Amino acid sequence: MEQLKLAYDLHLWLRRVSWGLLAIAGAGIYLIPGGFPPRAWILLFTVIPQLAKLWALRGPAIMLPVALLALQSLTWLIAWGLFLGACIVIIRLWRQGQHERKEFEADLQEAHNDISEEQEALPWSPLPLPARQKPPLVLTNSLEKEQQAPTHPWQRQLSLHLNVGVGWDVGTTRKHKPNEDSLVAFEGTCIYNGELLPFGLFVVADGMGGYAHGQDASYLAVQTVLQSLLPNIVGSEEMTDDILIDVLVESVKQANLGVLQRSQEVNAEMGATITAALVMDKTAFVVNVGDSRTYHYRECEGLSQVTRDHSHVARLVAAGQIARDDIYTHPNRNQVYRGLGAESRVKVDRFSVPLRANDCLLLCSDGLWEMVRDPEIEKTLKEMGNNPSQASKALVRAALKGGGLDNISVIVVHVAPTTV
């Protein structure tokens, strides 16, 4: 029954087919037996009081037609019982769906009011970036010049090295539709705390709006984050932790404006959820909007979810109204109350994760975590985390095996120690 309810809530075509079949069945059991009540019932109730007289006239021979008439009457009784039962089930599912939709709309309005209050209390302003300044001209001897020369990557021992694996699949049930997920994994070098260090930028976006609009929204979100973030990181002579996380948050806000502007240009509803991780030295700076997730895995601590889902079911879990495992089957699990492209301003959650050698980061869309439970994700990273390419492929296969009901995007980042 629960599986039927889940499928009925998820698929509009199933609801239409159910009502259509119900109408056809109702017409059939009404017309074929000659209306309601069926002629067989009327004839049976007419024959039963006369059964003694018929027995006296025809003897045992009367029992066969009476038995056939009773069987026919029972058949139509069962048919009407099944029809009415199906009507009750479908009406109950419809009423539950209406009730849950009203609850969700109330929660959504509450969340919207909360966000509006936060935005009024914290007016948005562009992020001030550090200004480039030329150092004063100083005369030094050759020894001083050599001592003051900037540190180059090949002249120091790098503490961390990143290995990256990516998985991307349209899913099982959407093979003939565009993949509405977009992702990027970028590695470069910048000046950080006075040293030239490698960094990694990893982004997963899940488009909303259907077909081309969802694909366009996620692609635009990822590209805007890249175009907004990279010049600020590479072009600045000095970066600190606070500036890095602020620049990352600002890039997501710019992505929000980009998606909103595009939706207005094409006059269509579109949006995206997003999570991004900027890895610098021994820290991962993580942000998210919506229900795309970032996980952190450490062998001695296991798997932990870094981000918080901005979804209806996450609020229900936080309020203790449903168990955590219910998020995988709840009919409103795909409904988010915060995403890119909904409003001109968006609140971006931010997190900072200290990294060690052999840690793993996993960025993914809901197409992965809804199909693959956390214990299986943890097991995969434990067994294959040091080979991110293999781990990402295994996670995609697990999501497809689990149903593949949505597009799947996976980025696995393994932190490996290295010496140069």
C-alpha cells in the first residue's frame, strides 16, 4: 500500500491512468449486466421465493440454472465490491495528497517569511575584495633578494594532494530526456597566506523546471560560480579563510541572480539546487542551497553530512514529526523551500571542514542520496575512497540499481598525502 501511495504521488500519468481505468471499469460493470442493480440480482431474488414451486415442477433439473444464476450474481457482487474498494483507495490517496500539499504550502510560506525577515535584517552588499597594491621599491643585496623570494610549490613540501573522480548519469527512468544536473571539478593554483598553493573547486547543481529549463538552470548556475569565483581567487594577491568563504558565498548569490534573470527572459519557471566545495590547503569551504549534498568521510569517524537540506521533509525530521529514514519515501521529499532563481536574494549556508590525509569529500545531487542510503555510501568510500574514479562509478551504479528515478551527479575528492 505504501509503495502504491508513493508511486501515485510521484507520477501524474499514473494518477490519470488510474482515474481513466476506474471510469472504464465503472462503465463496464454498469452497462454489461444491464444497469444497477444487475439483472442477475433481480432475477435471483425473484427465483429464490419460487424455488419450492420450481422444484416441484422440474425437480433437480432446476438446480443447475439456479446455481449458474447465483454464480453470475456473485461475480457481479465481487466486481462491484472491487470497484467501490478501488474508488475508496484512490479518493483516499487524493485527499491525503491534497492535505499534504496544503501542509507543504504552509511550511513553504513559513520558510519564505523566515527568509524574508533574515534578508531584511541583513541587507546584501557586494563583497569587497582585497585591493592590489604594488610593494614599495626597496634596494636590497642579492642575498636578501634570494631570502625574500616567494615560496614556489616545488620548494616546499605540500601537505595535501587531491585525487578526483566524477560520475554523471541521466538515470533509468529518464533515458530519453536531458540530464538536468550539471557539475564541475576544477583545480588550479593561487596565493594563499603568502604562499603559492594548489586549490580545488567542486560544484554540483540540480536543475528544476523540467527538461531544457532545468538543464539550462543548472548549467548557468555552475558557469556563474566559476566565472564569479575564479577571477577573485586567482586575481587577488592575498587570500584568507574569511575572504575565501565570502567569495564562495558571493559566487552562489551571483548564480541565483543569473538563474532568476534567465527565467524572466524565457518567461518560464526554472531554478536549481547547488552545493560547492572550495578546497584550499587543509580546509574545505562548503556552501549549499537546496537539497544537493556534500558529505565528509574520515576512516576513524565515518560518514557525516556537511550540508543541511532545505526541503520540506528535512524540516519534518528536524521537528521530530517523521523519522530520518522516512525522507526516502515521503511523497514531498523532492520539494525544496530554498533554491536558486526563486527570489532576488537567497540565503546560502556555509561550512568549514578541516581535512586530513585520506579524507574524502562527496558532492552529489538527490539522484544519488535518495537511491543510495548513507551506510552504503560510507561502505563505498571506505572500500574505494582512495580511488575516486572507481568510487564515483560504483556510487552511480548503486543509484541505478536502487531505481535510478532521477539524474545522478557525483564528485568524489580524495585527500592524499604527498611530498615534493
